[in-house]
Amino acid sequence: MTKTHPPFPPPSQPTKEPPSVIQTIQSLDLHPHPEGGYYQETFRHPQEIPIANGAATRSAGTCIHYFLTPGSPLGAFHRNKSRTVHTLHRGRGRYVVIHADEKKDGKAPVEEFVVGHGVERGEKVEWVVEGGKWKASYLLPEEGHADDDGEERGLLITETVEPGFAIEDHDFLTLQEMKELLTPEQVEEMSWMLRENSIEKS
């Protein structure tokens, strides 16, 4: 597993973003996301479909813009019940996925990959995370694609969720749950990506 560490400092209060990032937030009417970063729902399918043996319904699909920034560079570990398709617009980041539903010998496999426009280096411009996986992401430097004044522009993506997102289908990974899924070495390496830890440092 690649050494994971935060390449940007934890956000301070109040968060001060570069002017180009503020412009993006304002242009897309983005709002702070509980996971970290910023978001705006851009589409919600009007059709409702049954889930859980017909006991409830969800929108057939939803889309959001999601934006990690130098001032809010971490999307903390969380899980959704639905599949999420991610599409890159700009920037670079690293995703870490814990496959809790594929535990072997009591521990879960961990996958990580870089998203960005360096496809010749194996970076992804589209990726899918199935429901039931724990997912975290964090901003990486853009390597030559910052603004002319050297400012980082952030990681901007679209997330398409099928069936559509509902808050009751979402939860955050806790330290105790992480300890049950990973080795002590992995916990030490990745616990900074837990929401409880990122809040304490903000």
C-alpha cells in the first residue's frame, strides 16, 4: 500500500481559499459537505423506485458536483448503500476504498488509486465505487496544472448515485469500526481520514 499522508494541512477556521477556488464555489453555488469539501445537488430523477423488498423508495438517480479544495482537502471515510459513478472535471486526488464486504481472515482489502488527467500514468478520469464500501478521498498537487499564479484549483468531480442518494443510506466510519476491518499498522496509517479526527483538527 502506498504511503498515505495529507499533502495539504488540515483546514483552519475560518477557511481561507484561493481566489480561483472561491470563484468556482460561487459559480457552482456549492455548500460545505459533512464529509469535507463542497457540493451541490444538480439532478434528482423524479421517478421513485422500490428498494429493500419494497419497504421504501428512492429516486432512480441523483447527481452532485463535489469539490475538494486546499482549505478543505479531505473527504472523510463514509459509506453509501448505492453505487456511485465518479466523473473527473479537473484536479488530482487519491481515493482509498475499504472493501468491508470482502473480508478475508477477518480483515478487509484496501484499494487506493489516483484520479487525474495523467491517464498515461494510470490516473483515472472515471471510477465506480459500489454500495457498501468505505470510501475516502483527498486532494493531491496538480503537477504543472495549477493556475498561472501557482494556486491549486482543487479537485472537482461529478458523482452519479444509483439508486439516488438519501441521507439515511449514508454513514461515517468510526475508529472502532476501522480497527475491526484493518490491521493496527493500517489503522495508524489511515485514521487521519476519519471524520472524527478531521473535525478535531479543524
